[in-house]
Amino acid sequence: MLLTLNVIGAGRCGKTIAYLLAHANLVNVQGVCNSTLQSALQAIEFIGSGHAYQQVKDLPPADITLITCPDDQIESLSHELSQSMHLKEKSIIFHCSGALSSAVLNHLTEKNCLVGSAHPMMSFASSAQSIDNFAGTYCGLEGDQQAQAVLGHLFFELGAHTFFIQSDKKTLYHVAGVLSSNYLVSLAHLAQECLLESGIDKDTSRNIILSLMGSSLSNLHQHQEFENALTGPIQRGDIQTIESHLAAIPFTYLKEIYVKLGLQALKISKINQSLKSKIKKLLES
């Protein structure tokens, strides 16, 4: 018999995971609760099964409950769920926040439920696209051992690479995701600012950046150690070019970012200590 699943806060992430679990015949989606009944109806239409609810207390009993609302609402919704007359003892409640641990679900632990978190390291830009791209995603699991075991099985069946996270290190783990995903977009935008300021049109600048970033990511794939993929003026010890960059940058905030990233590149560069000292002094001057 299939495990039953309820979803609270079925946005892009929640809809994607519920759809994948349901269409892999791993769960039977029972109830979907969103802030509005209309959005809950849209979610079940996308998932292809389930019933729409507007109140957490009205959700039917379920073996598993997935909470995929914004982070600042998880604790209050878990408290609301803990007051439900339909809450199933020993059921698994989990969220997909990257920054929060399962400790935020403590209200449910007190009700003899098993709690955990499962965070897919991917960007849910759209549910339809995420469904196609989910297999191969790395997914961090944390929480009660029994909850981790069940969640590990479910996400493994979806094609995810699962690994376990220490609860007290969950936020630091999430920092890594932000740096490697969200801030990559920020860097692309900063690079485009430079190209636009240089007189290059928007479309051409976009293509240049995507090509460069793509080749850099390809280079990272080819090296076991990331530092071996470093190229550019710091890796070459090209002081003259670094000086010209610092002089050319028109915005203070951009120069500060260039310096910070340059110092990090300097740490992992293969140049000799004498050159490192000279470049460090230049960047910090």
C-alpha cells in the first residue's frame, strides 16, 4: 500500500516534489493546503491528484507531510499542524528549507511525530523544468534517523544523490548553495555591468558572459581540485594587468568585490610567495 502524502505550501518546490513522488508511484497525494484555495486547486491540477484545502487543520491524516512554505512560516505552520485533530502519530513531517534544520519542527516532535528536512541542491525556477532536471540532483537530508531512512529511500528512487548533514551545520551548508548558485547570478550581473559600461550591447555582453562561465564550469569539471581550474591574471602573477583593472573599475562597490574575490583567488593560486605578497599588497592598498 502506498504511503500517503499531504503538502503544505505547494509552490514550485512543493509541486515538483509531490508530482515526482506521485508519478513514481511512491506516494498517494491526499491533501494540498495553500494560502488560498485557488492556488491549492492549481497545485493539485499540476500534481495530478489530491484534494485542495485552505486550512491546515482540515488536512486528512497522512503518513508523510511535506512543508514547503517560506522559511519564516515553517515554525508557525508546524505549530498549527501540531494542533490538528487529524495528525497521525509516528508520521513523518519534513521541510525543504536549505537554511533551517528539523529543529524548527519541534512542536511536532512533542506530538510523537518523526521530523526531518530534505533540501534538493537545485534552483526551482519553474516546476515543469525542475521535474525534467531533478534526476541527479544532490539532496541533503537531516533529522530523526527513521525519517532520514524513509526520505533517503524516496529521494533515491527519484534519482537524487542523497547525503546526510549535521543539524548544527545546516545553515553553513546552505551558505555553500547560495555562493555556488545565487551569487553566480550576481557575478554574471556585475560582469555585464562592466561590459555595458565598456560600450558592448546587452545581447552581446550576455553571450560573452554565458560563454565564459560555461567554459569555467567545464574547466572545474575536468579537475578534481577546484584550485587547479584557476586561470587569469592572479594565477599568472600578472601584476600589471591587476593594476590596470583596479584603475579602470568605475564603481567603488565593484572594486571592493573585485578585491575580495582577488584575495580568495590569490589564496589558491600556484604562484610563488614573493609574487603573492606583492599582489596582496596591491589589492589591499
